Amino acid sequence: MCIRDRDLAIATVGVNEGLRYLIEGAKIWGGGEGLIMARDLRTLFGDEGFSYITTVYADTFLAFTAATAAIVTWILKNSRIGYGLAALREDEAAARVMGINTTAYKVTAFIISAIFGSLIGSAWGLKIIAIYPPEAFNITYTIEAIIVVMIGGRGTLFGPIIGGTLYTLAKYYLGVLIPGSQLLIFSLLLITAAIAFPYGLLGHIRTYIKSHTIREVLG
């Protein structure tokens, strides 16, 4: 918790890769062969139960987790914890000078993120029925999560929803219309968006509305 910014991002990636190699090398949960749950689920619940779990139950669980995450985010955003995290995001040194326990807030953020990340991972595991370390610890998921927040707007409730929708649509249509070049074009679009909208689309809209309102008040 003593590291931050780029160092924290690099450390997070390092821990991710370290855990993957540990699971593969120590043969934990099947090691490199992974966990294949189809046979066990069919034995326990039968073919009909297996089909229900991998479709209806997994999708319902995923939707419930997403809704719960949105509610918790809204509650935290309007609470003392949310204000502390916002102060920490803007300037950690200044927040520490003001008496905010930055370490406690970081630990809280990590715990909450880990809880919802594990729940989403559980739903994902039920959908694919097999979990392999190289796939489960793929750094692409982390990068895509960051991209979604960058597009929509960090520190907002609906920003990630907007960002996720736009990212998914852009990724799909670029892959269909320009196969083979979609990654290059998408990267250029992301860089342009990051420069033009450093706080995301929702943050840019909020800033525009505030400045427009101030101009109207001042005449």
C-alpha cells in the first residue's frame, strides 16, 4: 500500500503473473491443465440441472452481481469512504496531509474490488465450465477494464456502463468492417479519446454543463 500510480499498476501486473506461475508450477487446482467442471456438475445436478446452471443461473447471477456493484458504488460515492477515495484519487499527498488514512482507504478499495471481481469470475467460470490459468490470468481483462473506465469516465457510476457499451460495439464493428487492422485503428481512437477527454465522456459532459451554467449565471 506504500506504492502508487505507475508503480502500483506494475506491481498489480506482477502479482497477477506470479500467481499464475505459482498455480501452474505447484499444480494447484489442476495446475496448467486447469479445472474442468462439466463432468462434476453433470454428476451432481444431471443434464437438465447442468444446462440450467450454465445458462439461466449464471446469467442471473451475473446480472445480480452487476446490479449489486452499481448499488454499492452509489452508496460509497455518497459516503465518507467515497469522499476519501475521491480525495486520494486527486492528490494522495494532500489527502494524507489533511489527515486521511490513505492506507486504510486503499485496502478498502482493494477488498471491495476483489469481492466483486471474484463474483464476476465465478459467473464466468460457470458459463465456460473450464478454467485454465493462462486464460483466467490473461492481462487483457485488466487492460480492457481500464479502457472502459477511461472511455466512460472514472469516479462515476454510469461512466463504466457507457464505456463498456461503446467499447464492445467499437471492438465488434471494427473487427467486422476492418478485419486485421482493427487493433491499430482502435488504439489510435483510444489515444485520441484519452487526449480529448482526459476524464472520460461523462466527465467531459459534466465539465461542459458546469461551465455553461456558470456562464449563464455570470451573464
